Amino acid sequence: MKMLFAPIGIGAGLLAGLLAKKGFERIWAALDDEDPPAPDQGDVQLSKLVPALIVEGAVFRLTKGLVDHGARRAFAGATGTWPGEQSAAD
């Protein structure tokens, strides 16, 4: 089942990345009027970079986890087999 789920997982990952990027942009726009700072900017203030990276990381991880779990639930619903660990104890 892992091989059957692999292309779905890749597609879900790409979708999650796009959704997370949009989500982060919207959240950052509510927090600051300027574009989020990037680590490669030489004149970036750490007081802006650190919160931007924390928010970005949280949004990306949350979005990826939710999209991945949703894709696995859909796959399990269609095939009757869960593609991954059955429980945290496995």
C-alpha cells in the first residue's frame, strides 16, 4: 500500500506547501504591514526575523500534518487500508 499511496502523498505535500504559504502570508499581513523578512537579507532585524520564522514553521507544520492526515483518511476510505502506522504505539 505504501507504493500506491506515494504519489498521493507527494501531491498532498505539494498542496500543503501552497496552502501553508498562502496561510503564512495572510497571518503575517495581519501582524505587520511589511513583507516578512527572509534569512538571506543582510539588514534584517532579528526582532522581526525570529517571529516570522516561528510563525512560518508553525503554519507549515500544522498545514502539512492536516493535509497529510486528510489524504491518508481519504486513501483508507477508498481502499480500506490505512497507509501508515495504525496507532502511536505501533
